[in-house]
Amino acid sequence: MTDQEWEIASQYIPEPIWFRNLEKPKHSRRDIVDAIFYRERTGCQWRNLPHDFAPWQTVFQYYWRWGKNGVLERLHDALRAQVRATTPHADGTARSGNAPTISIVDSQSAKTSEEGEEERGYDAGKKVKGRKRHMAVDALGLMLALHVSSASVQDRDAALELVKETKREFPSVGKVFMDGGYRGQIKVDIERITGVRVEITMRSDTPKKASNHCLSAGSSSVLSDG
């Protein structure tokens, strides 16, 4: 992180606890956070952290403890609020820091190893064996809520609880956008139980050949115009 970034993040990262008759911690909070960010960005295994960082066991211990104590969640929430407050709407009006009015819900299946206690399953649609992330984000793509399940869980089966959590944490949310996989009874149930209006957005069915033809025509047009 840059000095400016650390100045913001350090407000939410607690100082390590140590006693006078024991040795002071060898690694600073900033070093630990940098190592966590590196691991999250690259997706490497903990034990494969570069030796420039603190020992992976130390980094993992801090990561586990901060996750358990809500430190990482508070940091994430604070950063999301700051990004929203400094990013105006398209028309130039200010955006509320922590009160989004719309949400976008979708899911993503990911291959996972057999390690860990989490249940794994098979997503027949995506042909992926592993787990599935059910996500609710705001208009900027910033995370509002996240549920992790077996990949075999259908999107519509996880949607209600996800929207309920989003509405509970962000009462300002009044509309949620979903794709065609959430049509039918689940749309009715979400609106009835949460009071959030569901808008189904469908993908464009424009054939690839037609799209490529339009792109070629557009390119020719641009070239001919200089």
C-alpha cells in the first residue's frame, strides 16, 4: 500500500497486543496487511507467500483473528462508504456513503479442491465442480452481501436469503436487478417478503456473426472518416 492508503486503513487495524516481559511483535500491522492483500490478489496458497513478507503462519493467524473479530469486515465497509461518497452519479449529484438504493444480484461458480469442510457440488449449467458465490453488489460493483454454497445450489434457491440480508444491512435498497435465472416464483417471493422491487434484465440475443459484421462495418466507417 501507499502511505496514503495505509493512513486510511490503519484506522481500522488494531495494534498487536504484547506484554512488557515478552518480545515485541517482529512485524508491523502494515506488513501483515500488505501480505494479506497480496495473497487475496494473487490467490496463492498461504504457504507460498513470498519470503519478503512475514512468515505465512503469522500472516494467516492475523487474517483468521481479524476475520473472526470483524476487523476485515469493518475495514471493507469503511472503504466502500468512502468510495461511494467520492464517486458521484452520472448526472454529477453526490452519492450517499452507506445508503445504496439499488443492488445487483448474481452468482459465480468456481472450481475448488477437496480440502476444507465446505460442501462441494456440481453446477450442471456451467459444468463446474466446486462452490458457488452468491453476490449482491451496488451500482459501482462494490460488495453488499455474499453467501457461499455448494455449486449445485440453484441461483433462485439462494436469492431470497441474500436479498433479505442486503435489505437488513442496507434498508435504503429499494430495487434489485437480476438476470433471467431468477424469474418466476422467487421474484414474487422476494418482492412480497422483503418489499424490494425485482427487475429482471435479459441478455441480448444478437448472434455473434451479426455483431462481428457490425463491428467490421463500424471499423470501415471509422477508417474512411479518417
